[in-house]
Amino acid sequence: MVPTSTPERPRPHPSHAEHPRLLVPARSLDDVTAAATLLDLDDAFARALPALATPWAAAPFPDPQLVVLNEPLAAELGVDPAALRTPAGTGLLVGRVPEGVRTVAQVYAGHQFGRYQPRLGDGRALLLGEVRDVAGSRRDLHLKGSGRTPYARNGDGKAVLGPMLREYVLGEAMHALGIPTTRALSVVTTGEQVPRERLLPGAVLCRVAASHLRVGTFAYAAATGDAALLRDLADHAIERHHPGLVGAPDRYLGLLRGVVDAQADLVARWMLVGFVHGVMNTDNTTISGETIDYGPCAFLDAYDPAAVFSSIDHTGRYAYGNQPSMVLWNLARFAEALLPLLQAGTEAAGTDAGTDAAVEIATEVLQGFAPRYQAAYDRGMAAKLGLDAPDPALAADLLELLHAQRVDHTGFFRALSAGTARDLFTDRAPFETWAARRDALLPDDRAAVATAMDAVNPVHIPRNHRVEEALDAATAGDTGPLHRLVDAVTHPFDDRPDLTDLAGPPEDATPYITYCGT
Ligand code: AMP
Ligand code: MG
């Protein structure tokens, strides 16, 4: 699982010199001046790393209409939701920024399904800027669907309502489950019809993130061969995500360690809750350790390590059970990008021996991934089972049973605390044997065990069939089911009688597929 060979050396490639730096076009700002006071947008990223930030303006949109606003998140940002509901506020959420605010498209590279793409970048997205939230943390405000940029390649730069609402719902569900994630502040329809498999309402998502620094951002900087750029990027990431390391002589090694740990913890959380990301390319792997880019993702219904929901993942590279290995693979690409910085800290810097020394220390850090992941997973599984201490063999045997009998992953753990789990098995004998083993390990106060389990095992995950229903209704103009679903998944541990229809798996077991037509 851990890479043992020398990582391939990054190669320089034709870089940013070739793409234009456009000025933000002047336009009528009558109705946006009021929005100027709404958000204090800083452009720290663009100032620190101009080579990675192309100034670019959002496309004009005929009729922006707010479909959903995340009021709790607005409050976290210290923004009055009522102000965001005004035309000026809604305009801001589709990129109509006050004069003087510089929005940028970020450039990055990425390994897509294992294949290196030297230049991806925000093809249909823009960084509005950074704000300080009420807790004092810096958060990115970022638009998706805001029009073509120099990185659009063949894309139209647009997004449509369904997939943007999906990102809203999934992000809120993950957040409510306590899993680090980017979150949607709003989804606004643009008044345009966008051609996909048919004409669909165009929409812009406003996303809030700890940052949009990705493994692919580092791959891009490393591939330019510009050592100063790579160093500036790493220092920027350290200042933002690991301020304790600022100025430390071994800070780049500390950054690598910090990202490895954050990603190990994150993927353990995904696995415990049955989340399948679907496109774990290195451009979708954050330095912050937040989940990002909810495309063809889904939660498991029946437990199955081979579960794949994305229509484009033909080989099962990003199958549920492969996710820890794929995160590690992505982290190895991150370590490769950092090699020049890690080498600079060695005695033999600048020589082949310096490279070897850097590879060695990077490999050592990557070797820390597996135990970190396993410990986080084992602890989480113990909590799900109501045990005081991890019992990996007991957990593994359970998962084999769930898999063999296609038992619903989320439903099982709530049924276990309720004492009704045996009903989920067609062949009950092996489950009874397993349950007796677990019983022997349980603390005496069974009521307390059940309460503790119910605090970590959700009733409500965004079930795929319910997400589809809600998005279809919203696309047809009815946001009622969407709001009901958001209500359920933002209170995932509450067993609410009025929402039980949203809790279970679908009656028919048709395999669920999500398409990349985002
Ligand atoms: P994603 O799969 O959303 O992570 O996107 C991968 C890359 O494709 C990123 O560089 C996106 O900006 C770009 N992209 C995706 N959809 C579009 C689109 N409709 N127009 C332009 N670029 C796009
Ligand atoms: Mg992406």
C-alpha cells in the first residue's frame, strides 16, 4: 500500500506565460454598491500567489434568483441573511462584485483517474475572495458555474441547478455528521437555460471552504520548475492551515505530515459513514483536509466494498473500499511536489544524494498514513458498535456479514442499538453468533451504550433516491422536498416521526449511478 520506489521526478512544462491576464471589465454597478458592505472580501491568495491567480470576472446573468440560502452558514460568516436576499446580495452570490474587488480563477494541475493533466484550473469557477468568519478563521468564498475562464477547455463554464443543489445537500449532511467539508452558502438560478442532456436551469453555487488549495495546486507549482513559486505556495498553505509552523526550519516536512494526518482522518470518517466520493483526483484532494467537489458521490445503502456510483469510473478506481489507498496515492503525489523543498532542508541539498534524502523522509511520512488511518477507523468503529475499546476482528467479521447478506449500512447500526438488527438478516444464525461475541464485550449499562451509539450512528444520510427526488422537484420548480431533505440530513441523529420516509433505503435495489453531467 505504501509506495516504496522513488517517486517520479516532476518535470517542468510550458506554463502560465501563455495565458492572458485580463482586467475585470467595467460594468454598471448601480445595484451592487450596497453589497460592498456585506462581505469584507480580501484577496490574500491573489496577492501572495499572482502566478496561480488569473483575474477574471463572472459572466453576466439575465435573472439571478435565490433558490436556497444557508442561513446558519451566513451567520457563521457574520453576514445578515436578509441582505443576501436583496437583489444586491443575490448579485454578489453570482459574482457581481463591487468595484475594486478582484475575483480570480485559480490554476492547478491534477491526476485525473491516475493520468496527469498539467493544467486544469477553475474552468467554470472563481474565487470571490477570503473573509474572516465570526470565529476569526479565514474562509474562501468561491463560485461554481460563473462562466468560462481561460481554464474552461471545451466546457461551457456553466453549471445547472440539480448538481449545485446536490453539492448543497451533501455538504450540509457531511457537516452535520461532523465530517470536515466545504459547504454551500447559496444556490442561485441565473435565468439561463443551459444545454445538458436537455435544457436545464443554469445555476451558480457559492461555496465556503477553509481554502481551495489542492494537491493539484502543488503539482502545478512544482511542474513550473519555479522554486520560489513552490516555496511561496507552501508558505501560504502553512500560514493558513498550520500557523504553528510559520518560520520553523522543518516547516515543509511539518506541512506534509499535517496534510497526511488530516487526509487520513478524513477518509476514515468517510469510510465509517459509508460515503463514496467518486472522483478522488488530486485536484479534488484538499490541503485543508476538507471534503470537496460533490459530483458523482453517494452514500452506501447495502454495505459493499466494491460499490461505485460514478458512470465514468469504469475500473472501480474510486470504489468505496479503495478510498484509503487512493488518498494515500494522492498524498504520494503531494509529497513528490514538495521534494524540492524537503531537499533544501537536507545536508546534501542540490545533489542526487539530496534528492534521495528528501525521498526517504517523504516516504517515512507517507508510511505514517496507514497506522493513522487505521487508528481513526478502529476508534470510530468501536464507537459505532458501543464498545469501549476497538476490536478490529469483531468489526471485520461484521462487515463480512453485512456484505454477504447485503444489509443496509446506515440502518444496521441504529437497529443494533435498538435491538432489532437481527431482522435485517435473511440468514440470522451467523449474526446471532457475532452478536453474542459483541455482547460479551459491552459495558453493563446497556441504556447508556444505546444512547452513545445513537449519538454517532445517523438515522438520516442523504439517501440517493431521496436526493434525486428532491433535485427533480426543485428543477421543476418545487423546493418543498429539498427543504424537507435538508431538514432531515442536517439533524442526522434525530429519529423524527415526520421524516421516517426519508430514512430507509429504496424498496427496489436498482444500482444507483450518478453522471458527471454537472
Ligand atoms: P471537477 O470534475 O468538477 O472537479 O472538474 C474538473 C475540471 O473540469 C476543473 O478544471 C473544472 O473547472 C473543469 N470543468 C468542469 N465542468 C466544466 C464546465 N462546464 N466548463 C468549464 N470547465 C469545467
Ligand atoms: Mg474539482
